[in-house]
Amino acid sequence: MNIADNSISKKNNEIKLTETECKILTLLLLAPKQVFSKEEILNYAWDQELNNNTSVVPQAISILRKKLYRDGIDAIDTVKGKGYKATPSRKRCLSKRKKKCGITIAILACSITTYGFYIQKPDEQPKIDQSLLKVDDNIYQTSNSAPIVVSPEILNENVKYFIHVQKKAISLSACKITNQKCTSIYNKILFIDDENSKIDMNKLIGDVSFKFDKPKGEPVFCNSNKHSSYKVSSSINLRALNNESYTGHVFVNYDVSQIETNHYKAELSAYVKESGYIGSFGYSVNLNAETKKITNQSNEHYISKISRDMKYSGIKSGRQQFGTIKDQSQLYAFPLMKNGTHSTYFNHIYPMGNGVNYVYMENANIGYLTFFYK
């Protein structure tokens, strides 16, 4: 499936789709086990200014099915009384050819691009060929995120939203815009215990508030050679979708020094409080980072290969505890910050201007906004 030009290729035969048909198929394939209502499909695939009603959805899906059936592809199931979902790949086509079919979704991602897994060794390439998509005037979504449905009226025109949805966590970030610059950021990681839980993205967006303002200091631009050393800071709220009594917070800081072009050393320190722990705990480690720019995407994008600096060891590295565990069921961040060896992983960095960057961490599968400053 080539989302860039709204088409599907099968054995060198190209099936042309309309933009609406491509959006419908993308939505269903991104969450193949989820049933989408007519209203959700309408809001995702049609321009809201056209004021269409839900009757256009079954009409469009009927036409789309006919196009796909001609080439032995059965991609959409009707769930009576509920809506539509992706056809399981094991299901046979209803076309006369009666061949096994279904669209492989391993390399399909959000509404404009695709992602996949490299065959190369982890140290040679990042696992995810990711991009950051502008899906609305002020909504950005990672290309490997599950689809979302948001009501336009809930959005603040002076805020940019960044969303990454996965099975075990939701990353929601926001940037307050003042005089066309981001002056304050908001981050929330929402842990998910039950993958079948219904996510109310409108409520999550409605809860956004800004308390972490841009630090004083000169903004630093990613991969710039202007500064030999700088700081990276962020503040992240922690919550659990299926555990209302849980709360937590993380402050993240990096002290970064440039060794040579595209090569950096960084000291990471994190300070964490969460409801299952009396007191607080921290995490520190010294890192090497090799950064390169991705040149074939519309948004500015850097990939940084992160590895532990093995020259440093001792009490400073790893998890430090300044209290004691009170309730294991109220701990989410604590188990993730283990001591021991650190494998190589990759961060994706998307500069947003004024020293603000959106960072996606492959190893943790989360994204958050940060300030880079001198």
C-alpha cells in the first residue's frame, strides 16, 4: 500500500484509490482488531467543512470493496450494528477467485507514510523508520501511532498537540504558542493495563494545562555546532488509564557536551515520584550519542544512536532510591528503571523551533517534548 499516492500494488498491478478511500483503509488497518463506527470513519476520512452525514460511509466502503475484490483483496468486514473493521488476513476473499487474501499491515502506518523494521543489525540502523505527521493544523502524530479520533472543537488554536498511541501507553504532549514560539510544554504518559480499554482522547486533550515554561537561556538547535555544551530538560506527568488512584511525575535532565561533529556525550538524570513509593527515586547514566539528519522527509528529523559510556561506572550509574516501596500495584516507572547493562537504542528528534524538540524513544516506545538551551 502506497499512501503517498493513494494506491495499492499487487503483483505489479496498481489499484488507484481516492484520498477518502485511502484514509478509510488506513484507519481500519492501523487498528485491525478495533471496530470503527460510521461516525468515527466519517470524522477521520472526510473534510469536516463538507458537513456530510454518516450515509456517505457505507456508500464509499461499498465502492472501495468492489475495487479491491477485482484483484482478490478482501480488506473490510462489516460488524452488524457497530460499524466496520479490517478483515483478518486468514479470511478468504468473497471474489470469484477465492484466493486467500488480506492486506499485510506490517509496514503500514498513519495517514501519509509508512514504517517498517530494518533487517540490519540494531547498531547499524534504527528499528523504526519513523516520521512525524501533521494530521491537522495543530495536531502532530507519529507515523507508528494507532489512529485517533478528536473533536475539532476541543482543540485550542494556540496549542500544538503531539500524540503517540500504542498498546501499553499513550504519549500526549502539547506546546503553548506565544508570538509564534513555543513558550511552555506539557507531557503526559498514560499507562494502559487493559489493551481493550476505550480511550477518550477528547478528555485527555481537554485536561492539558501548562506549568513547565521555557528555561532562561539561549535556545539550542538540534545538531548545531554553535554550542559545545548545553542542557536538555523536560517534565512528564504519569497516569494510568485503568488505575485512577495512580499518579506520578518525572523530571528529565541531560547535560550534553559535543565531542566532535555529530558526536556527543551526555549525562542523563531523572527524578521520579509515584504513588506506590514513599519518597522518591532517581536514575543516572552517562551516554554516548551519534546523531544524523534524515533528509528525505518533509519535517526536520534527526536520529540519535544512544549507547552507555562504559568508561563511567559506580554508584552514580543506574537507579538510586531515596525511600521505600509502599504498594507494588501503584508502581509503573520504577520497574522500567532497572540497573544493569544498557543496550544500544535510538531516539528520534523533531525540532519544533525556539529550542523545543519532540523526542521519541524507541526503547521505551514513548514520545515527549523537551527544551534544548544553553
